[in-house]
Amino acid sequence: TMPGWAVETLHEDYAQALRIATLLYDSETEHQRLRVFRNPTFGRILTLDDVVQTTEGDEFIYHEMMSHVPILAHGAARRVLIIGGGDGGMARETLRHASVEHVTMVEIDAGVVEFSKTYLPSLSAGAFDDPRLNLVIADGAEFVRRDRESLGGGFDVIIVDSTDPIGPGEVLFTDTFYGRAKALLNEGGILVTQNGVPFMQGPELTNTMRAFKALFRDWTCYLATIPTYAGGPMAMGWGTDGDARNVGLDELTARFERAGLETRYYTPEVHKAAFALPRYVQSLM
Ligand code: AG3
């Protein structure tokens, strides 16, 4: 053990340690151990079961890339479903799109939402008060069993902002879950998932891509490098029966400007480039 450091042992042979300048919160919720501490480089850091979920310093990369890529690629997304995302960062970025009329966010752990509002207010930045947001405290795997009629319609974009496939998040990586999520997509809808860092968590990507291959006409992953998800770029799974992946740079640029988004990582060029996959990643899918 390293006193004064938060040691993450998500991987068998590799650990990362973050210095705890101030411990702000440490408790067990109904579902997981939740901790928040401050680190001078990354700001406040949220861990669940000792795995880094988000940090004030680098969360923008993850949240911008998981929301703006599918929403701008879709081009007319009105209804978005977020599975997980209790800290509110994904809802915040999604609701930046004036064209998005409705967001349903399904989080299993009310403790994470309540706690994030207090200890990580910059993550949600008011998103929980947006009248377009419908927050549901439920198991995402159960929620997707519902039919679209009972949900007021299908969704144009579904974002799975989960933990890693250990603990409560495990069911969000199954073929059954992906199939049910797909059934809730409108025509041309896009499913985007958090698939870990391929260099460190190869089987996770392989498993999701195998499932997507069977479900979607267009399936792949795209990449973004998030410093505290150590080990190289993270993979975001992408599945759709539409053509959104082929939207050209000029059109994406026009949509981005029309949306008037102020971003810190996302640009239309980064969007296009994120789909360029190194050979070792291709080999996992
Ligand atoms: N959800 C993704 C956590 C992934 C951590 N995994 C890892 N280091 N491989 C984060 C929730 C942010 N809203």
C-alpha cells in the first residue's frame, strides 16, 4: 500500500496511483464504494470500487467524444438515451445541443447522482435542472427491456456511459443488452459504448465488436486518449444501420458551427481522425 495515494488496480499487471491531496468523501453506497479526493494535477477525482471514473481535469475529453461524435454524425438527433453517467457530465455535453429535445438518463446508483451534484458540480453544471432531462434511477439492463411506446418513442442516439465490466456494470457488456438497446434506436440511430483501453483491456473490445458485428450494418470503434484511463487511447464502440460514419468533414464542420458548441477536445477533424484505427486495435475486432 501507498499511504496518501489512491492506487487503482483495475489491471492485473499494471496499477496507477494518484496522490490524494485532500480526501473529500469515502463511503459505501448501496451498489459500490464511492470516493472523491483532490489531486493538484487532475482536480477532484471520483472513484467507484477504486477505479477512476472521472476527474475534473480530463473528463471533457471523454464526455465530448462520447456525445458530440454520435450527435453531430447523426445530424438531427432529438431524443438521446444515456445509460449510466451518474456524474452528469454526459448529460451536460448532450444538452449543449439545442437540437436535442429530450434526454433520458438511466443511472443505477442514486448515491452517485446526489453525491456528484455536491462534490463535482462542474460535471453536471446544471444539467440535472434542465427540463429536457428525465433522470431515471434504475438498472440500465432492465430499462432497455421496455418497449419504445412506453418510453414515448425510440432514441436517435444511445450512449452507454458505464463502468468497466466488473461489478454493477457487467450486464451492460452483454449481447442481450446490446440487442435490446438496438431495439430502442430510431431509424438511423447510433449506439455508442465505453469499451475500455484496448491495449490493457483487449477482450472487452473484442467482445463488444463481436456483438456489434451481428447486430449492426455499420460497426466499429473510435478512439480518444484520456490521461487517467491509463494505457493508451480508449475505445468507444459505434454501431448503426445508417450512414452517419460517412458524413464528410465539410458537413460535420457546418453542423458543428451551427450547433455553436464550445469544445476543448472535439473538433470535426478530431472526429474524423478518431475513426482511424491502429493495426493492434483493428486486430482486436
Ligand atoms: N465511465 C468510464 C470509466 C472507465 C474507466 N475505465 C478504465 N480506466 N479503463 C466514466 C464515467 C464518466 N461519466
